[in-house]
Amino acid sequence: MKVSASFLSSKNIPADLQKLDHTDVDYIHVDVMDGKFVSNKTMPFKEMKNIYKYTSKRLEVHLMVENPKVYIPLYAELNTEYIIIHVEIEQDLEECLKMIRNYSIKAGLAIKPNTPVSCLVPYLPFIDSILVMSVEPGKGGQEFIEESEEKIHEVKKLLEEYKINAIVNVDGGVNDKTVKKCRECDIVTSGSYITSSEDFQERVTSLR
Ligand code: DX5
Ligand code: ZN
């Protein structure tokens, strides 16, 4: 299982990114919030882009924003493997997903805990990843929602049924206990569990 590390709850982002760079973590998960789709707001791109100074890991960008078209060209400039947008936004999702792929970046769709899996169906041909939110998006350090295990299973079944070759990722409240409910995932994303520790590598290893 691959592990992606979120630095959303980090107190010292440059130092933590450098520490993560020295682990075998697979991706850095970049949470982007616009203060509209979720009430919190992350730093502007002109600051966020400095990530490259501290890590050479590939990035997975999670856009918790209402209008991804503004952010996609910006984050496409970085060392980005995935850009993930939310299925709940009122935008032409197909167009946004195609826009991501036009930058030769893998396109992902994130789904909130209360959104039915069936909402993903129209977009399956345009996605490389599904991010199952196991907390309400908006902040780090929340508790894993137990029903997410079933949601992950439903998403896996849907991909099989439609013969779609996309990976499944989970995000929110993932630690060494809750990861046991995420065994069907290809990637697990974890924030505070990793960055609250002294030993990042030990935490990453415990999730694999
Ligand atoms: C929640 C974010 C998550 C979060 C994960 O809105 O999308 O990526 O930072 O952090 P933990 O693992 O602390 O829930
Ligand atoms: Zn996230």
C-alpha cells in the first residue's frame, strides 16, 4: 500500500516537508482550501509553490475549492502526479477533469462522506483516482468515520463493474488502527498521525 502524507496540521511546514523527504513516503498530499467549498482557507499559491524547495516527492493536490479551473494551471506547474477535485462542486466536472489530463497529470475525484457513490458514475471515463473522504473535508485531526470502510468497498465494486482502471485513495483520520479498515485502498493519506510524531518514518511504516 502506498502512503501519502498531508502537512495540513503541520506547525512548521518547511521542516516537516524536509523530514518527510527523508522518509520513504510515496506522495506529499497538498490540501488546498478556498474558504468557500470549506470554511477554512489555506495559504495562497505564491506561498504554497515553495514546497519544491523542501521536498522532491511527487505531489497529490487535493482541491477543496469551488472553482478548480483557477487552481489547476497553477498546481500543474509543480511536481504534481495527481490533481483531485470534488464531485460535489457545481462546475462542469468533465471539463475540469479533461483540463487536468491535458497537463499530463492524473485526474482524481474526491467524494465526501454523505455523497452517494453513484454520483461518480458519469465521470468514471475521465478519472485516474478516487479519493474517499473518511472525514468531512475542512480540517486535519478529525476522527475516521467507520462507515468509510463500506464506502471504499462500494467504490472498488463500482470500478470493477465499469472496468475502470483507477486507484482508490482514502483521506482523513487515518492512523495505525483505522488503516485496517482501508486495506482495499491503493493509497492511504494521513496527516496529523504522521506529523504529530517525532519519528515520521516509523509512522509511515506502520501504515503500509
Ligand atoms: C481534510 C484533509 C485531509 C487531512 C488529513 O480536509 O483533506 O487531507 O489533512 O489529515 P488527518 O490525517 O489529520 O485527518
Ligand atoms: Zn486532503
